[in-house]
Amino acid sequence: MKRKVRWSRIAILAVLLALLVAGVFALVRFLQPKDPERPDPTPTPSVQPSETPAESLQIDLMDYQLYRPEELDFSFAIARFRFKDDKAIDFALERLSTEEDVNLADVSTYVKRLEEKSYYLGRENVVYSVRSNESEALVSLFIPYRKSSGTLTITDSVSGKTFSLDLDREVQEVSGLKYKTGGEIKADEYVFYISDAYTSNMMTRDGEEYTTPATIKIYTFRIEARDIPATGAVISKAEFVPEGYEESFEALDGTYASARRGDQSVIGKTLLAGESGALFFEIFNPEEEGITYEGKILITLSDYPGTIEVATTLH
């Protein structure tokens, strides 16, 4: 008697064998090293870096003036730049440098040497930082150089934009940068107005009448604090130095006042913005001789490192 074949059992064995073969091939393929020259069939998409947005700030050189002080070993320009943006202006001046490697944010040495010769860049509203709450600012910048002719190039390190100054154009009189009475005086954060001199005939000291001999005149300069820090400003000392004279005349202290005008001596007093006072100088000048003094006033502020020099004439 023949034995009956169970086809269901053979089918199950065939399926198991097929699964075993497929598993072996899969394991071999997994363990096989990849061919470096064969591209991955499903590469991971690369992430592209985002592009830096273009700077919206626009810088334009509007005009400039050249100066060549004979007593100094450098020349300089005062250049007006316009800054425009779609937001408030806040420009790092360190970005601007000349071809002579002078960074416009690092010019204090040059400024000090000018002030030692009584030249003040504040006369031309020069600034040392570029900030404005508006989206446009027109500012004057100080640019020292040593070249005698040709072209001076200033470069913006961020945008790469260049600005050129023609050093062969007309040179301005540097004496125009000296302070004179009858105008504004600017020193860092301080802006004063100082009048021309006039004589005060009625004076008080500590509230009492103060008289002088007929050969003495009291010359008065009215001072107004126009732009002063909130803490105020203190003029600690002032003196008048006449040309051709060895002696100088120190301003009368804070106990003196003009009885007629009511102006008080500002020496040692704190002046706030909008307030005013006076500098009084007691100087020999008999009526019959009518001496005219050409000279300068030296003003010392308690919180300002230098001395402010102001040219004046006493009649």
C-alpha cells in the first residue's frame, strides 16, 4: 500500500526555506561595505546656509574742507557725510579708515594737538560718534592725514565702499577754528555761549556794594549754558591773558555780582542748561589812556580734562 504525500507540509517547508534564503541575502548585503564611488540611492538633502541680508545703510560724502596748520606736522579734512537707513542711525565709526591706516574712531591724539594750539573742531560741529533717532543723519567727521597732494581714500570695512578727497583743492584758513567771544563754545558734552566784553560799573560782593579805583575797569563776559549734561557744569577757573603781557588776570570768584544786571559770577557755581552767569575781570585801564587789550580767556571746567581758549578784545 502506497504512502500518501501530504502536500500541505511540503508547502510550509518551501515557504520557510524561501524566508531563510531571503534572510541570508539581506544579512550579507547589510554587512557588505558600501562602494564609495556609488552614490547613495536615497541621499539626505543638504541644508543650505541662509544668505546674509544686504545692509540697508547708505553712506554718502557730501562735501569737505581741507586745513593745513603750519605749526603741526599733519593736515586734516572736515568732511560732511550723510547716513541713511530704514531705521535709526547707529554707525560704528571704527568701520572707516584712511589709506594711511588712520581709523576715524581713534583720532584723539590729533584732536589734542589741535586744541593745544587753540584750534577747536567744535567750531565746525565735528562729532566722534554717529547716532541718531532719525533714519537720516548729516554729520561732520574729522579726517587727519599726512599726504601733501593727490587723493586720500577712506574705506568702509564692511561694505567696501570708498570715498575720495582731492588734496589739491583750496585750503581753508585754520584760524577760523579758534573760539572767539560773541559765539558758541563746544567742549565734549558742553555747549556755552559767551558774549563779547562790556564793562560793569556797579558791583556787589557778598551782597554788599563793591567799588574800584578810577583806573580799574571790570570787564564782563556773560555766559549761557546751552547744552549741558543733566548734572550741570562747573567753571572752576577762568583767566584773561593779554597779548604781550607776562601777567594774567584771574576771574573774580563766585561772591561777586553785577548790581545793575543781576549776573552772578559763575566761578565755582553749577550751571544747568538754560542758566546763565558772568565772568568778571578786574583790569587796569584808566579812562584817559583808553587801553585796548587783545588776548584770550582760558576757561577750566571741573569735569573737562583740557582748557578752553577763547580769543577776545577788551576796549
